[in-house]
Amino acid sequence: MKARVINKNSLFYGRQFEVDIINYKYVGSKKDKVLARFEDVEFFNLTLNEQLIIMHRDILKISLPKALNGLFYIMLIDTIIQHVGTEFSSIEIVRDEYKELKRVWEKNILLVVDSTPLKINIVGQYHSTTNIDINITTINTNEFIKECIEEEDKLRREIEERNNKILSIKRAVSFAV
């Protein structure tokens, strides 16, 4: 995949490069030492899989398990399309959890595809792209809202814990000074 920086205000305006860095916010090349915002580039020479990822860019918000490469996103997009029965235009991720087990990893995702709330459970073996099990369940609105509230509460507790740590550090610095 190649990209060209089209934002005239960018330091890299007009530069064309081979993409080897891509996430939800940025596109870049280690070799060419270019990093630009996703919105500031146009893509060309795309394969069908690359077109699918660019078209469903929000999928890149889901963290990639250590054991996998970018084909994971293609597999996930295809599975979601099969489940909802049509192309989709938006994804909003509520929860993205990852667990490492002995030879297996597990990923639990709660998200909304267009207006359909989904729970996705993915289990795979390390260093294998063929032994991956993706289970998608459409959940009802009440269950989805309940899970969103739980996730929000969890995040609020984490924020409170971090704020307490910050206060503790500030107190320690004030004692030391």
C-alpha cells in the first residue's frame, strides 16, 4: 500500500511513501521517516484487503493480539459482515479485553456496528492464523446498556485510583521539598 500526503499544512506535504505503520490515527513509513495523520493522506495501489481496512478504519481501534498480524482485522471485518448480513459503515468500541493463557489467547470485545450491539469472543492459538475461533452474538439493547454502565463504572474506578496515586506522589514530593 502506498500513500501520499495531501494536507498542504503538513511537514510532509506531497511526499509519497510505502505504508508500514498504520493505526486509527496515523499512517507512516519507518524507511521514509514519514508520519502523517490518517486524514492527511490519500491511498493508492491498494489490495482488496487493504481497501477493506481503509473503508472500515474504525476496526483499527481494536488492539491487535501479539500473536497475530494485520490479517486479523480482515478476518474480523469479514466475520462481522457475515453476521450482520451487510456492509457496515461505523463501529463504536465499548470494551476490548485481551487475556493470555498458556498456549492460547482470548479477546472479548463489546461494540456497536452501525446500530447493532454485538459481543465478540475470539480465541486463538499463538503463532497460528488458522486456529482462531470467532463467536459473534447480537445482544439486546437492555443487556448492552447494562454492560456499558458496568464498563463506565470500571473506568471511573480506574480514574479514581490513578488520581489517588497522583495525590500520593504530590504529597511525597511536598514532604521531600
